[in-house]
Amino acid sequence: MSNQTRLQALSNFLKARRAAISPVSVGLPEGTRRRTPGLRREEVAQLAGVSSTWYTWLEQGRDIKVSSSVLDCIATALQLTKDERKYLFALALETGPENEPFRQEQFSEISPSLQKILKELKYCPTLISDRRCGIVGWNEAASHVFLDFAQLPAEERNMIRLLFVRKEFQRLAVNWEQFVRGYLSIFRAYYGQHVEDRWYDDFIAEMREVHPAFNDLWEQSQVSSAPDVVLEFRHSKAGKMLFHLTSLQVQGSSDLRCSIYTPAGDSNTESKLKLLMEQNA
């Protein structure tokens, strides 16, 4: 990520979070002269205990010096979550975790323990993805509910790109935008963690150019390393299916994530999935 891109991402993030906070929620009057939603810049500065001019410069994306203690005050004023705080610090301080350079080949085979987990989660569609949202592992249930990832070349198995390219995903999710936002929130968390990896800038630029719908969803996306959502699918063969999505970080040397779609307990989704898998066996 170039310095200019990093500062612009920081600016966009601060503006979005400021606009999302109700004045009443922080003890300020709603007022009648607010032309835009959320807090004013001077109100954020007041809550954070910094000068209005300094905060304005920070939000404008100027290249100024910041400290961890001041960023912590701003994060509190903006009511940031744990993941959002990490994102703010990574962009403002241009820091990320000490990581080895990304190598696609390091994910060519996942560990035997992960393979066993995928097999045991027989009726829970499960995906294993890398820090670029590339699909590197999946189970049989995932192939039946989503698509047969084995039929795709490895370089095309990026979940973000697939959500916009493949009609199967667009037809599958009743609320496709919610489905996409869940993955974009994870992708944005990775984006902040790996500020040194310019692949993200190139990928985002490509998606903006090729897929117009991506731009608005990206700008509106939140930051979450583990979103927990309920999704309604309309499968072409099985009909209505309800899943709880649980996203877990895989501990170990490889930066992997396990996304588990658990059939909703108060639905007949699991029985439909069993039948679907039996019919296609």
C-alpha cells in the first residue's frame, strides 16, 4: 500500500465512522443545523481530547505524526470495535504484523488436521481461505451448496471475485449484499493488517473498474475479523436454506480462516442438504 493510498484509506475510514455515530449516543444534542449525519469533526476532537485542527488534518489524510495514545483516544471517541481499532492503528501508524511475504504455493495443501475437520463437518458447508480470501480448502457440502471449486483454476478461487463474477452466488443468496458485506468486512480487516502488501491495492482497483457494484459495497463495508451472521439461500435444487456463518481464524504458521455454514436448528436445512448430497453422490 502506497503512502497516499494508506492515508486516503485512513481518511475514508474516519469519515465513515464519524458519520455512523449519533450525537445523542455520546451525550450531545441532536440539533437542527446538522447538514450531515453523525458527529462533526470538532465534536470528535472534543471527545478525544485533541485539537480540532489536528483531527481535521488527520481526517483529511495529511501526513502528520500520530501516537498510539492519541489514536486510542480517537478510537474511544469513535466507539470502534476491537477489529476497527486494529485497522485504525495499522493505517495511521503504517504498521502491520511481522509476516513473511505471501506465497500462493504455501497454501497448495492444507494440513491433515484441517482436512479431517472438513471431513467431520459433513453437513456444514465449510471453506478454508487465505489472507487474500483465496479458497484453499472446502468440503463436499460446500461443493453442493456453492459450486465445485475443484473445477476452477486455483488463481480463480478468490471468494471476493467469485461473489461478483459467478451467477451461482448472486442467485443463491436472498440478501446477496449482506452475503458480500460479510466477506468484505473480513477482507478489509486483512487489508489493514497487511499494509505492506500492495496486492490489495491492485486487487481493489481491478474490482472497482470491472465490477461497478463493488465500489459502493466496499466503501460501506465494516471491519470484522469474525462476522457472525444468518444467511438465507435459495438453492436451485434444495430450495430455501438457512445457515449461521461462523468465521474462525486458524491458529498456526499459515494465515488461514475457516468459514463454517451451520444449518439453522429451527429449519429443515440439514435434512435438505443430506438429501441433496445423496442425490448427487
